[in-house]
Amino acid sequence: MPSETQMKHHMQAYLDAFNRNDLAAVVALYCDDATVEDPYGTPLKSGKLQIEAFYRQAMSNGAVLSLSAPIRASYSNAAAMAFDAVIDTPQGETRVKVIDVMTFTEDGLFKSMQAYFGPGDISVPVVP
């Protein structure tokens, strides 16, 4: 089982790679048969090809991720982080408040990711 330190480190590496727009580094954090459910309740993206396509699209909007609380680990193989995704749009700054929960393989790669946010967690600029 991955250590608490290892899980927190990999989640921080995920944020850092996303903010660098480093698609390869984000995808490398996932095991070959991983799944992504972002947002929770949408169809699963399974395997590295689908995960890569998902992140290619997600990174294309220029979002910047910033923690809103420290990354939390568990006594098992899961960890969670609360963060804001900020996207600059022509209308102004859009902010999405997200909680990601990742499970890990024995060697510390992401086995699954679920992103939790709903309509009330998205603030969109009001256009006069």
C-alpha cells in the first residue's frame, strides 16, 4: 500500500503538472487500467488513451488549479484534495470548487479519480 507521504506527493505532482500544462506528466501518474469520473456521475474514462484525451481537452481551457485546503490521505489507499479550478474567459473569471478523490495502486499510481462538484460549485461572471 502506498504511504501517506507518497499519496500526498503524487496528488501535488498532479496539480503541478496540470498547471504546467504537462499532459504527459499527468497521464504518467495513472496506471494503465485507471478510471476517471469527472464530474462524478458522468461516464467513466477508462485506460490511458481515454484519460489522455480527457486531460487534453481539460487543459485546453487554460484552467489553473489551486488548493483550498491541505491534501488529505487515509489509512488505506485513497486520498482527497479540495481545490479551485480558475478559468479566464472573455466574460471574466470562472471558478469551479472541486474535491478530487483518488485511489492508488500498490506502487502509488492513480487507480481511480472521482471529481465532485455540482452546478452550485461553479461561479460564472455575470454579463451586464
